[in-house]
Amino acid sequence: MAKRNSDTSTRADQLKEDLRHLSETVEELVNATSKDASGEMRDLRERAERRLKDTRARLEAKGERLYDETRETLSHQVECCDRYVHDNPWTSIGIGAAAGLIVGMLLGRR
């Protein structure tokens, strides 16, 4: 569990860094536009486009990986829950009844 939190923190830091680089490049592009230097402007546009494409590709890849990992984790948890319910049906019924009772009491208070 701690490893997943570390991975999430690392991913968030990388995303922040990517966005910071992108914003710096866009800021440079805006500043260069005010100077109206065509050679410098062309170089900054190319850098901005390149960083934008790189960032977009990384974000898409990270999104796909996150989706796959989440789907795999949820599938595993569903299988564990299903196995538990099949192995302990009366315990599962008791847990469900207790949860229903608590929710009913909380809703009845309002």
C-alpha cells in the first residue's frame, strides 16, 4: 500500500513538473510575441509544440496505465469479495443486515 502511495506521489510530481515546463514555454512564447522577433518566435513555437506533444503523450500514457491498474485492482477486490461471500454466506448476510440497519437508523434520524 505504501508503494502505491509513493508511486502516486511520484506521478503527481512528474505531472506538476510537466505542467510547469509547459507553462514556462508558453510564457516565453508570449514574451517573444511582444518582441516580434521572427527567428526567435519560430524557435519558441517549435519548442512549445514539441513540449506540448510530449506532455500530451505522457499524460495519455499515464492515464491509460492508471486506468489499467485501477481496473485490475478493482477486479481483484471484486473476486476476493465474491470468494468471501461464497465461503461465508451467513456472515455476509449478517454484515449486510447490520449495514442496512445502521443506514436506516441514520436516515430515520433526519
